[in-house]
Amino acid sequence: MSSLSLITGSTLGGAEYVADHLAELLEDNGHQVEVINQAEFSELDQNTIWLIICSTHGAGDYPDNFLPFVEQLTQQQPTLSGVKFAVIGLGDSNYDTFCAAGKKIEGLLLSLGANQIGERLDIDVSETPVPEEPAEVWFDNWKNLITD
């Protein structure tokens, strides 16, 4: 089975809750999983699948715990052609910056050559008070894309 790094960007804990729930589902499906709530690019295994779960903060900004990871990628501009990733964005559709952080990290990873597995999931927390539920529905389809 696959090894995955679940990398969270969270302000109020929603992304962490989703990551913890998906980690359990992944482990139940035989995958090796690590949840990382304060990612440092230099410490990430590029041979694992990166599942980015990121909330949007403020006016489309990244959460504070996710900024160092994004800054390292932006400054170092590493070639990520060996990295496979997926993105789950959390946001509130009442704002025009709905899931902007998820969209921005997806774009950054693609620009560095990373390979996306499946489509990004955008979770509207104004309509879904328990974001783990749509994440689980998405996961049921996505898990078939990560089998070795």
C-alpha cells in the first residue's frame, strides 16, 4: 500500500480534524500515514503522497502554521516532479476568497512540477458544519487512485 503525508494548514482546527479522520480511514485501508501540522519542506519525504488539507484564513491567506512550508517552496523553487499530491480546501462560500489557500497551494505545487492525483475538494464550512463528512465522500472515490 501507499505511504502518505497529510499536511495541514489550520487556524481553528477544522483541517486537523479532517486530516485525523482521513488518517484513520487510510490506515483502515492498509496505508501508512503521518499527519503533519507544522510542515517543514526540508523534513518532508518526497516519496510519500502529500495530501494537503488547508483552510483559508483572512482575505484568502494561508494559516500561520502553513506559511513556513509555503515560504520554503516559494523561495527554494524545488523541482517536485517526483511528488504526487492532492488538495482539500476548507473555506466559507460567503467570501469571495472561498478556498483560496487550497487553490493557491495546488497552483504552487503544479508550477513546481508535482503530479496531482484527482481533483481538489473544496469544502464549504458555512454549509457543512462537519467537514469530515464531505471529505469522507471524496475519499471513497480518491482512495482508488492511490493504490500501488
